[in-house]
Amino acid sequence: MNTLTLNPGRLAALGRSELTLLVRNRAAVALAVLMPLLMVFVLRSSLSGAEGAEAVGEATLTGGTGMVLILVVHMNLVSAYVARREELVLKRLRTGEANDLEILAGTALPAAALALGQIAVLAVAGAAALNVRMPRNPLLLVAAVLAGIVLLAGLSALTSSLTRTVETAGLTTLPLFLATVLGSGLFVPADSLPDPVARLCELLPMSGVMTLVRAGWSGAGDADLVGAALVTLAWTVNTVFAVQRWFRWEPRR
């Protein structure tokens, strides 16, 4: 990438353009808006046998937050990056004033804003509907969600380099989706897994983010949060370097 600076004006303009394209794609909007809600209901049903209504409610909301992040940000963004690349939009943007980071961040802005809005609604309406207290540490929850968005935006850009067409994005996004759902504590608590498997799952891309999200809801604060933050930071830094090296700006032939 040519520089890591951001111009707010150019970033906002790119975000507005991407939002217009997103709104025109009804399938993408439906996926971004409806799928997380459906997955939250599925998650609620899967946890219905757990002890304690409040514990079930909190697990539903934290799992729902993770589902919003992975579906709205990751799956939506991979398709967006691939579509803009194949339509030569990214190539044309690089000939203008916008730098590489602004182009990638501008493309990600609508998905990030949609995810933030859905998580806010989930936190308020979900807590009321499930009779769960509001997050005990809202600042930590916000920081965790923002960290997750940044990490997933980078992973989406990297995944798009392996994706030939928009139609195949569903396949290339599946590994991270499954790893997050099964290994990062969305459906199955990590501490219920065998110890060697649990330690391995702690190193998955979204495991640190989900640990911080759960701590934001419960208000817990211990040494595990330091490890979770370090795992998230390590994945983010390595993803940025990988995107700088391998992101594709030209259509794949």
C-alpha cells in the first residue's frame, strides 16, 4: 500500500458510494439484515437447555454479537471487495487521489456501520426482551466490537484475494465462519471442550474478540483479557501485512 494515512473527506465519499451500491444489491442487504437475526434465534434455541435464564440470555446476546460481526462484516465485505475488483472499480480508484487504505476502508464503512447499528439494537432490545442486564463494561464491549470489525475487514480483504468470483465467496468465507462458530465460543463454550482443543481454539482469529465481548457483558476483568487482547492484536497486525503483500487490485483471469 502506498500510505497508511486517511483523509476523512475522501473516506466519507468512498463510503457513500459503497453504501449506494450496497443498497442496490437487495440480496446483500437481505443477507446483512435478516441472517444475523435468524442466527440469533437459532442460537437462542440451542441454549434453551442451559441453567439460569440470565446466563442463557447473556450467552445469546454475546453469541449474537459474534454472528453479526462474522455475517455482516466478513461475508458481506468479501463479496464487496471481489465485486469491486472484477468490475475494475478498485483499479480506477487507485488512479485517483485516494490511497490504498482509504479505498479498502471506504469499501468497509457501510458494512461496519450496519454491524454497529445491529449490535446496538441487539444490546438494547435483546437485553429487554430476554430480561438481561445491560453490559456491565460497555467501553470494553465497544472496544471489542471495533477491534473485531477492523480484524474482519482485514481478513475479508485477504480472503477476497483467494476468491475468483462473487458466487464463490460463500465457499471461501466458510472456513472462518465455521472456525468462529465452533471454536470461538459462539455455540459451544470453549471451557466445555477438551483442554488441548480449548487451548488451540483460544488462538483462532475471533477467539480473542469474543472473550473481550463476553467480558464486556459480564464485567469480568482478569488476566485472560490480556491474552485475548494480545491474540487479537497479533492477528490484526499479521493480517495488515498480509493484505499489503497479497491483496489483488486487478481482476482474476
